[in-house]
Amino acid sequence: MTDIAIIGAGPVGLTLANLLGVRGLSVRVIEKQAQYYDLPRAIHFDGEAMRVFQAAGLAEEVLAHTHVGAGMLFKNADDVVLIDWSRAQDIGPMGWHESYRFHQPGLEDALRRGLDRFTNVELTSGVEVTELVAETGTMRLSNGENLSASYVIGCDGADSFTRAAVGLPLSDLGFQERWLVVDAVLKCPRPDLGDYSIQFCDAENPATYVRGTKDRRRWEIRLNQAKADPDNDAIWALLSRWITPDDADLERAAVYTFRSAVAARWREGPVLIAGDAAHQMPPFMGQGMCAGVRDVANLAWKLDHAISAGDDAILDSYGSERASHVTEFIDLTMRLGKLINQTAAGGAPKGQMKSIWPGLGPGLGERDDVAGRLAPQPRVDDGTLADDAAKGGFYILARTPIEASVPVFTEATDWLSENGVFAVLVRPDGYVFSAARDQAGAADLLGVGRVGL
């Protein structure tokens, strides 16, 4: 019997496997493709996702495949800047930069190599799950093997076998458009293309440009719903506004139907879903993979507790917390898509682009303007990031030292003061479990007995 079986070895499934490996659980990852896809797909993650890769013990390995994002410009059809959302280039409150561009094959390679650290984690490729019994967490594999696990996590994409097999419904949120996604590798320097992501707001020809790592560049271009998929000549015609075959080689071109959807339920007994299996959103904010990484950060420590305590009631909080959170991102992404799909007018406001950090839906801990929201991650007195110093467990951020049975750090006093609290209890996924408004209330913060863990 395996503790956790993960169906799907994309970035989300591999991140979960590493998080669980660090916690010492026995894990089996099943991937139906014999070889991982060696072309780019996702291209952006944020500081919160980097914090999760840190928790997996792979920060440096992941950073090798990234560069820091400059921000986003919105331009009209005449190339006039309408909105300038520059990104701060210093370290943000998560302990990392706020925006990263990355090369997905490199990220996946780092995550796969990360599994080699563990004797308790096994990856099986080229094998498909053909049958899944929700009541028992047992699976039939295409190689004839029967596999039993205490919990099964479906990280198997938008067309999730897992979601369909156990009957978890998906709610359509109403966005559907065909877009061409083109990845190109420059053959010569093109500094004029710039380091910013650019949203071209044009009712007739909306498009997005993204600077990737090294010489990689991406364009996303909305297609007419009724027309056939473009051939190679048509693709170059669409790109001619920016590049020609003399400038770059096409690495990948694919037509996607961007959709918005979220699962109505995320759990059926011992079976849970994460990533694109649980939600889908258009790519305009670059939050699709980030949302999946947040899913498994929320789930990993709860699975650990369910296994060690022999009580999985905590898993009921997973879907309720994550569904509300990801829906807020989907809603904002859809509104951003409407802006891109029109000819914007007006001046050119400029400001620093700030990350949004929605609160969790109902679940573990309190909910107010601080509790249930993402806490910052300071470096503590020896220079270690707080999550690492707490060894992946609960900890307290306080204005002054207090006695507690978990680590207490006093390096986030500005944030605590700005939010009108004396101390907060931070969960293993970085979210605030509860807050104390004054020093007297801090005595009630803890007793991890109160946390129930």
C-alpha cells in the first residue's frame, strides 16, 4: 500500500511528489507519456510559486531555468502605451522576486531530478491508469498492475481521467476563445522586442507578447472562431508585425481553446484533484500553473497530517479553501481578457504592478482581513527564510518575542503593524491560520492543540 498515488507528472504532479517526498511519505507517480514533453507551454510563475519550490528543496535548481520578469505593458493598435505596469525588480514579500519567466522543460527536468533524492518516491512513465475505484483508492494500470494507495491525487490536466472516473463535476464560467500560441527562438538580437510582456489591445487583432528565457519569445494571437487553424505561411503572416523567418525559428505553434472553469467538488473519498484537473483559466495573467502549484502546497501538509493522524477530516478543507481562491484569479483573468479584446482608450497610467493575493475560502482557521491570507516570508536573524527555519511547520510572526511551542520570528514587524496585528500563526503553506490584535491575545494564538494538528 502506497501512501499517495499521483496521476500525472507535469509540473503540478511533480511539485506535489517533491513536497510529499520531503515529508517522508511513500509516493508513486504514474505518467502515461513515456517521455516528458520537451517544448515550452507554461512560461510564468510568481513569488508564491517560487516559495513552494523552496519548500520542495529545489529553489536553486528551479532558478537556473528562469529570469526575473519586468512587468506588463498594454498597447493599442498604434503601439501607443495605454497602461504601464512595471514590476519591482527587488525581492518581494514572499522572499523571492514577484515575477519569473521560465522554460518549462527545464523546470520539469529540475522537478524530476528532485525525485532522485528520495527512496520513498517512485515515478513510473509510459503507463496509463485505466480504472480507478473511488471508494478504495485502487487503480488498474495499463501494464496490468493493480495499485492501492491511501489517497489518489489527479494532476492529469484539463481532460482529467481522474476527474471523470470519480464523477467530479466541472462548472463552466463562460469564457471560450481560440488562440494561436507560438514559441520562437531568436536567431539574431532583437532588443527592440523588449523585456516586458505586452498586451496588444485591439478589437480586431488582440495579441500578447512574452519575453521568455534566453532567446525564446512567445506570441499569443486570437483567432477567428470560424476559420481553420493557420498553416506555417499563415503563422508567419500573423507574426510579420514583429518578426520574420530571418529573425527567428519557430519552436512550437499550437491552437488552444482558452476556457474558464472550476470543479464544483475537489474530493471524492480518497481521490482528490489539483491543477488543470480542478480549474482552467485563460493565460492573460500567467496564473494557470501558479494556481496548480498553490493547490498542492495547500494539499501536501494536509495529506501528511491525514496519514500520520489517521484522520482525514482535514482534507475537506482543501477544496473549500482553494475553489474560492482560484475563482478570484479566474474572474480577474477574464476581465483582463475583455480589456485585451477591445481597443482601449485614454491616457497612459504608470505604476508598479502588484501581485494579488486573494484570501482562502472557508476551511481551517479564522477568516478576516488577515487570517486566511498569505503571510510574508522574511529572512530571520541567521539569514534563513522563515519557511525553511520552521522546517515546513507552523510558526509565529510577532512584533516582539513570545513564548510558544513553535518557532517565533520577529522580522516582519512592518507588515504586522500595517495590518494592525501583534502576531500571526502561519500555516505550512504560508497562509495565516489566526491573528492576535494585541500582545494579550497572542497567548491564545497557539497551542497547536487549538489548531487541531
